Amino acid sequence: MIANSIFLGLVGPWQVVVIVVLILLLFGGKKIPELMRGLGSGIKEFKDASKEDNDPSIEDKKQ
């Protein structure tokens, strides 16, 4: 809890603007949607895999 408040206290609106500008300069405007799409699909695959790992009905079907 303390770590979150320290981190949130250090990152203000100007720091976020600087980070966004740096990302735009590094990757360009056309590349960012592709990066976000890849990130979203990776998160979706991770969630699906974790659901399959915890779902007992799938284990019953395997046997």
C-alpha cells in the first residue's frame, strides 16, 4: 500500500505527457496500434490459458 502511494506521488501529469511523447518519438504513430493489438492479444491468450488451467470441467473431459 505504501509503495503504491509513493509511486503515484512521483508520477504526475507532466511525467505522463513526457512518457507518451517519448513513446511516440520512438515507435511512431503508425506502429503504436500494432503494439497495442499485440499486447491485447497476449493478455487474452494468458487469461484463456489460466482459465483452462483452473477449470475442473476440462480435466474431466481429458479423462
